[in-house]
Amino acid sequence: MTAADADERITKLFERHFDEVLAYCTRRIGTGEAADAAADVFAVAWRRIDEIDWETARPWLYGIARNVVSNRWRSMHRRGRLATKLSGVAAVFNDTPEVFVIRREEDREVLDALKRLREPDQEILRLAAWEELSNVEIAAVLDISRAAVEQRLHRAKSRLARALQPGHGPLSPAVEPGGS
């Protein structure tokens, strides 16, 4: 397909379905995020323009919109939780410089220990701690069972704890017991 053909196809798709996709997004996440979400839907459609079956384009777009809205909803929810957490952080800024330096050093030690872990361990710990995903959500992201998530997360936490022990060098997958 030529670039001109692709442009024409995405333009037709946009003209036929944008208002419906926008309305779908608005009903689920409100007007503040809906236009960006709808734009994201059509960005995906543009990247996959060759895959579009014109007879099923509308439900296909709704499927993409459902995923985009889910991602945006999770992001909004995380931002809300972060705002709630940050509302009680004012006391942290009242710490003495010494306490602040110690806390930064501890954070650096954790990040250094995390970097010494294997990439799969790093990823599952980040999904759990940084992204605050549930085990069910992590299972969906990694396309594994919830039981596998629980097992891998437990092992990764154990490896991180070992990596945080004083004098612990780089972790090598070849010497780690029970690798996942």
C-alpha cells in the first residue's frame, strides 16, 4: 500500500468513526482525557492500517479504545493515589539535611541492588512497586498465571534482599538457586 493510499484510508476511517470513538472515550474517562485517548486510538489504527477490515473496523476501533481507556484510567488512578500520598509528604521536607542525605543514600543502595538483578526480576519488582500493579494485572502484562507472578515476585524480593546485604556483589543467574 502506498503512503497516499494509507493516508486516504486513515482519513476515511477517521471521518467515519472519530465521533463515535470520542463519545466512547468521553463516557468512560471524561472530557479532559477523551480527546487524547481518541487520538491514541487513531494513532494505533494508523500503525496498523494494513490490518483493517472495513466491515469490522468499528468494533476493531472500539477494542483499541477499550485498551487505551483502560491504560488511561489506570494512569489517572495512579496519579490520584500519588496525589493522596504526596499530600502527607510535607513532613518529609521538614527533615534535617542529615536525614535527607541518609534517605537518598538508602534509595541509591536499593536502586543499585535492583540493577544487579536479572532483567525479569527487575521488571516484576518495578511492576509491583513502581507501577503498583496487582498480581492479576502483572500476570496480564507478562502473559503468565497469577501463581507464576506470586512465585516470581517472591523470588525476586528474596534476591533483592540478598543483593542489599553488605558486601554482596553482582548477582549471576548461573549461581542463583531456583532461578525462574
